[in-house]
Amino acid sequence: MNLFVTNINRAVTDDALKALFIEFGKVASVKIMIDKSTGISKGFGFVDMPDDREAMEAVRKLSNASFFGSKLRVSKARPQTTIF
């Protein structure tokens, strides 16, 4: 399950976010979105966890959890829609 994580402190790295989520199960990938022009985190990203049960436990436990001084918001990611 792909999770959408927002309100990530800009000091958080992909590895730090992965370490947080791995407490709930296997993490396939982590990607914090970076602004191309500044190289600074945009404050949101995605965590992919292959086991839906573990992913939902992470959503329940980490939503509103304080991490690096910011309260995370975690939800199931919605598919991106393309408009032509």
C-alpha cells in the first residue's frame, strides 16, 4: 500500500522516515519530494509498504505523531489522475 505523508519536517531524510515506518513492518520504498530549484524538501512524501495490514497500522499509529517536531499526517495515497 502506498502511503501519503505530509507535514514532514524539512530536516527529515528518506532514511529517517524509513526507520520510523519500518517499526510497523516491511518498507519497500520511501520518497520525500524535493523542490528541484532549491533542493529543499517540499514537506511531503510517499512510503510504500507491501503488507496492507502493516500499512494501516502505521497510518493509525503515526497520524498526528510528532516526528522531528512536526505532527505527521499519514493516509492511504490516492491514485494520481492525469488530465489531457
